[in-house]
Amino acid sequence: MSIQTINVHLHTNNKKIKVGTLAYKSKKIYFEYDKEFLKTNIELSPYKLPKKDGVHICQENTFDGLFGVFADSLPDGWGKLLLDRYLLSKGINFRDITQLDRLGHIGEFGIGALSYEPVVENIAFNEDEISLEKIAQSSQKVLQGTSTELLDTLLAIGGSSAGARPKAMIQIDNENNIIHGSQTLQKGYQHYIVKFPNSLDDKDIGKIEYIYSMMAKDAKIDIPNTKLLHTKTNSYFAIQRFDRVQDQRVHIHSVAGLTHTDFRMPTVDYDDLLALTLHLTKDVSQQSMMFRLAVFNLLTHNRDDHAKNFSFLLDKQNNWKLSPAYDLTFSFGPNGEHSTTYLGEGKNPTLEHIHKLAKKHNIKNSNHIISEVQDGVKNFKKYAKELGISQSSYKNISGSFLI
């Protein structure tokens, strides 16, 4: 039986407060804010679901009738595949479930600060150390459809994650000991996401993303702490979660969710992102950071720069700020072009487009920002040598750089 109504809660300042209720009827999704929440000064989704009394109906079908702020809680790619496979293993056709059912499966364990009740099912997991190799091997089997081994575990630690590559929510300590990423943070540990390669990925994929994170730091881009976790057979990239501060949850909203943009379609431009960043944050330093990120993505051939790969965080004072950067790596967008265009150019954008963006948005010290990013990207050779990526990977990536 599908869920007909589901309550939405926000975790903030050590409290759990009711945001409102979602309802499903006649193939439409309705939402109503809780009366007490309307009295707060918290605005969770200012563009597509601004706070006001009464029943809201999403008129757009970008997220199958769900408002973007709630769609941001749902996994795509890997996380969605895990839930679909899990449901099939229980004899449930995933095509028969609704978006509310999926939110019920997320329950308390989604990204960001929103949670959903009633919970459809709590998948059991423990806090014992986990084997990266075992998780990686099981992930490959699930991708290939050849096994459901460890499916419960994979769903528990990766079922809320977005993106195509297999991921796991974990906790890591200073000795790189790893346990399941349960909601309660264990003493001495930090929340991280670790990524595993899919069947099409280069064997150096973990090292490459780690190198990109180091270049980004050198380019003075705000990016979380990152690690390269080594096993006997491979190296895996891990990045600290920024939707968790210790055990406090932080509300996160992607550009896709904020603007109801289909991230699978190349419909966003860096022109839009720069305007959005200033309008939402009202902070030119945040806009400058978005500009810096646009420069980095151009120079390093990070073309999978779609609308879910840019997000904003809501702080305790209810101010929006650009989230730390994530998913920075050598990549291709639709037909090899950038998913987010540069003043309409996705195939062959150049620094000329960057300069025009800087002028249009009055980015101060834009030439200095460009120079700093160029200096950071030039460290690719040093990091590639230190980590021993293959010569073919090195030539393929460095040959695509615009420096």
C-alpha cells in the first residue's frame, strides 16, 4: 500500500521541528506548511515553495510532481538503483511506488536537514568496521545485476546518495579506520562519503578526483577535507560531508531543486549561476567563489557540471551561502559539452567567455582569480607523479586542460 501522507521535519539547533505534510491523491502531490512553522523566519525553498498558508501543488513535473526541496532528499543514480533492486528482492515492483514512498524509505537518513515520517522500513546496520574492498566488489555486482549480496548494507550506507558512481556514507577517524555512517557520530570520527568506480571508470578514478580536490584547494576554492583511502588492490576517494557539522544537520538545496531545473538537460548557464548566487546569498564574496569555480571547471575539463553539482546551505542565522565544492573531476557532459554553458557556449568555451562573465557581473579582481586558479591547476603534473597515475590518464587529462 502506497503512502498517502508523509510528515516533513527539519533538524535545526538541536531540535526537530515539523515543516509540514505531503499528500498524494489522484496522481498529484500536495504540500501544506505546518501552522507553527509558518511563524518561524526559516525559508527552506524561497523560489519554488515560499512560506505561505494553504495547500501548495507543484505545477511542474521536473521531479515527478514533487517540489525540488523534497526532491533534493531523494537519491538518483546509484542510490535509486539500490532501492529499486532492494524492492525487487522483496517482490515489489519499483514502478508501482510513488515519490512519497521513496521519501518514506529515506526517513531520517537523507542528506541535509530534512527527515520524513512515517518511515517505511529501517534497514539494519551496525557500527563495526567495514571493508572498502568488500563494498566495492558488491557494488560492482549490483551494477551488473549479477548479485544482491550485501544489498541491505549497501542500501543502509549508500541509499541516500546521489550521482551515478557507487557511494557509501561512512565515518572515518584520524587513523583511517572506517565504520558505517550511522546518524550518531562516534567519538573521534568524522562524516565522509567514499566513492567507488563503476564498470566504465578508469582504474585511476579515485586518484584523479583526489588530485582535482588538491588542485581546487591550491586554487583557493572552498572544498571539504578529502582523503585517498588505499587498499591492497585500489585507492578510493573520500570527501567530508558538509551537510553534517559534528552531529548537527545542515539544510542543503541544490540549484536543480531551488529552480526546478532538470539536471539531466543542459539548460543552465554560468551566467544564471552567478546571478542566482548573488540574489540568494546577497554576498559578492559568494558570487566570486562561484566565479572561481566556473574558471576551475573550464580549465580542468570538468564538464559534468550540472545543476545538482552546485548547492547552497542555510546557516543557523537563516542566511544562504554557497556550499563547498564537490564532484570536481575530469568529466564529460552531454555530447562531450559542458552541462552548464558559458554564455551559451558548451562545446568550446574559452577564457574570453570567462572575461565576459566577469565584466557582466562586475566580479572584482577577476584577473587575479583567474591567475590563482591557473596556478592551482598547474600542480596537476606534480600530484599525478606523486600518486602514480598511468601515463595514458595523465596525457588524456592534461591534454584537455586550458592553461
